[in-house]
Amino acid sequence: MASPRDVLTPDALGVLQAVADQGSFAAAARQLGLVPSAVTYRIRQLEDALDVLLFDRSSRNARLTAAGNELVCAGQQLLQDIDAMAHRVKRVATGWEAEFTVAVDSSLSGSTVMELAESFYALQPTTRLRLRDEALAGTLEALVSGRADLALGVVVEPGTTPGISSHELGDLPFVYTVAPHHPLATAAEPIPDEVLLKHRAVAVSDSAQQRAMALTLALLPGQDVFTVSNMRAKLNAQLRGLGGGFLPEPLARPYLESGRLVAREIQRAPRRMIRLSYAWRTGGNPGPGRALQWWLAQLESATTRAALLERHRSA
């Protein structure tokens, strides 16, 4: 009889996962391009080597037993570890990370980020690039949790978080705006809280998955709030008169100049300036990869940092 080490191969675990996903041996065989008997044989090999039943065959569907479910979960982790090992080996050989993820706060210039991505791909790297849209505390959380390698537009200072380094990106001014047909467009300035409270605010939802980290900015207790996922959606909502709120001044500027938005001074925050930074993961072996080095080199340029804050335009 084969030992568990002989039969617990990535291929066999893939067959097990396919049967669990498809709910039948025949469907798994079709998905994998195998004959059903080959799938049945692989599962029997696993069961014999482990001396357990992995599927309950008493019904028409192949349902995992408790032991089968445990093996599927452990197998998923094992396959992820194998992939990670392969990525580490490839990185040592080429210097490029297998994948590089950048978390980008929605208050920054998306067109500038895309220009940076275009320049990055011009290098023909072996790295797969991934961009994540984030907001508020979620931008830093994506980095700290390991979901991102670089975070642009961090609102919350990472402080002395182990394995995280940061640098100032710049100050981003915000302006309170409403559509010209909104009631607050003609309200006496500075607009007090009791007047703001009667009107809906538009707010960007914090993308932090841990609610304890989430931020809420410039909202009044009891105020009606229309929550959107990113700054572009917030701009769109305010252009339609669905509410008022703070927008990055460079993003709002062309609409203020054309009269599609009106800037208003409110009593509680006549001026609002937010200092943003960028942060990246450090440490580990074999040190920073070529993708991280390239992005950090671009961010050393004051022109690039200013463009991320200022150049809000369509692609």
C-alpha cells in the first residue's frame, strides 16, 4: 500500500478539490479532462493511504466527510505554500517579485497611477502587477495585513509598525462643495452645524476590513449620510446634488471653475488639509525586490508625488 507521502501530491489534492467543488466524480472528471474512473482511482488512493473515507457516497452527490473537509483545507494551504516557495525561488533567480500589489487611496490621481503602471510594464518585468482601490484607514490596513506591498495615500501614520517603512507624500487640500442647485449653495457663510445637519452628507466608506480601524471624517452625529465606495463616486454624487461634502481640491477644481460645483465655507472646518504618506513592507529575505525598488525610486521624485496629489483627469 502506498504511503501518505507517496499519494499526497499536488495533482491528487487538485483532484480532491475538484470533486469537492463540483459535488460529483463525473463533474470533476469533465472539469479536469479525465475519465471518471481516473478520478475515482485517485480518491481511492488517498483514502487507502490515509485509512479514512473522504466522501460520503450514500447520496447521489459526493459530500465531504469531516476528514475529507480537513484534508481539503490542509491541501489548500499546502498548495499555497508550494506556490509561495516557487515564487521565492523565482525571485531569488531574477530579482523580480512574482506579484506586486499597490494599494491606492481613491483621493489620489488615478491617471498618474496608470502612467506609472505603464512605465513599469515598459521594463518588461516578470512581476504581475495588481492595483487595489482603498480608502482612509483601509489603505494602510491593506499593507499591514499583507494584502499589499506598497500603499499610496496613507492617512494614518504607520508609526513604529514592525516591517513597515513610510515617507511623506504631501499635503492634500480639501474643499467643501455642493452642486449649484443644492440648498446649501445659497446658505449664509460660514454654514453652522445646525444647518448642515438638515442636509445629507456624501461620504466615502472606509475600506478597512477591521471596523475598529475605520475612520469617519467630518460627519455630524445624526446626519443623513449617502455612503459611496470611492472619491470619484463621491464627486459624481455631489455633482448630482445628492449631498454635500469635502472633496480633494485638485479633483474638484475643474468643476468649481466651470460652475458645476460651488465651494462653501463651513463653520466647523473653514480649511481642511490632510497630510498623506506612502508606505511599504520591509525586511525579509532576500530583501526588497526589483518591483519595490522601482516604485520607490519613482516616488523619490517630487514631480511624481505632486502629480499623484494634483493631476486629477480622465485617462
